[in-house]
Amino acid sequence: MADFQLNILKQIAAGLSAQFGSNCEVIIQDIAHNSSECSIVHIENGHVSGKKIGDESSGIVLNNIRHMNNLPTDHLAYLTKTDTGRILKSSTIYIKDDTEKPRYIFSINFDITNLLALEKSIHSLTECNTDSRRKNYAPKNTHNVNELLDELIEQSVALVGIPVPLMTKNDKIKAIHFLNDAGAFLITKSGDKVAKYFGISKYTLYSYVDINK
């Protein structure tokens, strides 16, 4: 059964790498039944992360497997960074055997570094100063303040031009200043939502609002 599964996974890995090109790395890791080890048994486009067949899995993955009675939860479309600073859009999928235990880890790592640079370059051509953005921004006619807040948050991220997980402190300050100037914090409980969205505490949020006042 395990050999049959592995052959199918290898076939899928080859298909994905062919479909999405050399920036798409696909890794298959074999989890021993006692969960004491986990190593790479197949890899496509290993140059993306620098990994190779025989390399062991990270300690975090092994720890998750050892301490979970059920199948670990798949982790999809998250950002990671290589040792060389490349940004990857990654997904980790746990494949179980006929006893419902994890047997393989199927990982996809797509290098989006150049795409992010392109996105930033395009944004630099289309951006205008903050004041004109505020004047020209016309949110949808809605009576739902939560929808309005969502729109303002999206606008703040567009203003910075960088995905939130890659934002520096100064990037987040810029986005939060826009929200403050746009009146977003007049909306009830908006502070909680904005803080969670940017991955900071409410104390940090309001300290950012006060900067350069």
C-alpha cells in the first residue's frame, strides 16, 4: 500500500512541477510508523529550497506528529523564507495510510520572490500620494460598517503594496496611519479587528497611531 501511495504521489509531484515550472518545488517525506524520523524520499526542483533526498524533516514537523493523536491539520498557502532570503508560498499536506496514521508529507513550495518584486514595481507606477488616494477613494455605498472597515483595511494594504506577513514595522505604521486618517477607528471594535489583521497587540496598534502625531 505504501509503495502504491508513494508512486502516485511521485506522479502528482512531477505533474505539478511540470505545470508550474522551475519555481515550483514539490517534496515528499516518508514518516516512519513510530514517528521517530521523517526524511525526504522524493523531490522536484530542489534548488528552490536547497533540500535534497535523504534530508530529515524539521523538528517542528516531527514534534507535531508525535504529540497529535489524530492526523495533523494540513497547512495551506502560507509564506515561508529560505536561508537565502527567497519568499515561498507553501502548503503542507499530510497523507495517511490505511490505518489512518500519517505516512507521507506532501509539500509544495512556490518561489514568489520575483512576483512580489513585480507587484511592487507595478504598484510604484500606479500609486499616488496619500492625500490624493484619500480624496479619490470612494467605498461602496453600504450601511454595513464591517464591510466598510474591510474595504479600508484592503486599501491600507494596497497603499503599502506589500502582503501583511512581509510588512516591516514601518510598513504597518504607514497602513495604520491611513486607517486612522480615514476614520476607521471610529467604528466600534475596529481596533480588535485591525490589530488581529496586522498581527499586533492593541497596545502596539495605538502606539503606532500616536507615532508622528
